[in-house]
Amino acid sequence: MTTTRRILTILAWTNIAAACILTLVLNLAPFEFSSATVESSFLAWRVLGIAASVCLLILLQIRDTDHGLERALKLIAAVVFTVIYLAVAGIIGFARGMCSWSERSTVFINEDDPGRRIVIRDFGCGATDGGPPVIKTFEMKRLTNWLNYVHEVDTTAIARAQWRRVESER
């Protein structure tokens, strides 16, 4: 039983660490998910995975030597902490999900790599935003089916020979 307990503890802590590290990397590095579906899958794994891991870590504190009341308190603590975490994560996720970048139009496509594009995007918060959206120009490069490399770009400083202008559809 001790070996199983150790393995589950290591797996739970590894899941929590992976979720935290990936969240930091994705927030600090110029990467973003390629679609809302991929992003929502990641967020679901992160929120539900951390909740399950924390619940498991608390439940693993129940020992054979614990008495009835002690076991009940640990079980209640696991459920309460998990529910509180899910509620707080849900509220934060809902509030954070209100604001996002949306792609207005593609301005240029790279001649050598059609996966590289220069796009105009706007950042807004929907009904919660009182002002106009922030509009910026970005270069986007698809790295994998799940991940894009995105950084702001000045279109006056690009090598025009490498880029083909996209005619806007109106």
C-alpha cells in the first residue's frame, strides 16, 4: 500500500507542477493555442487535473490508524477544498475568458512558408469593455497543430519580397 501511495503522490504532484509550468510558459512566451478548442481542452485539463490532484493528495493523508471522526474530517476537507478550488477557478476562468484577441484580417502571407502570416488583430472584452478594441499587427507562425508562435510586427520593416499581400474581401 505504501508503494501505491507514493506513486499516486508523485503523479499528483507531477500533474500540479506540469499544469503550473505550462501555464507560466504559455503566459510568458510568445505562444498561443491554435484554436479555441485546443485552449479549452488545456484549461479543462489544468482546472480539473489540479482539483483531482489536490483531492487525491488530501485523501492520501487518510491512514489505516485514523479513527472514524478523523477519517470523516479528512474526507470532508478533500471535498470542501476541491469544491472551493473549482468554484474559484471557474469564476476566474469565466472572467478571464471574456477578453481575447480576435483576428480581423490577414494582410500578408509568406512566400516560402504559407503557415507564416501577418494579421491584424484586436483585443476586446466584449460587453464588459467600455472602450474601443486595441488593434495591433502580428506575425503568426503555426508551430504544431496545437500551438502558434505570435509576436507583434511592424509592417514597414518587413522584407516585402518575402511576403505576398492578401487582397481584402469586402
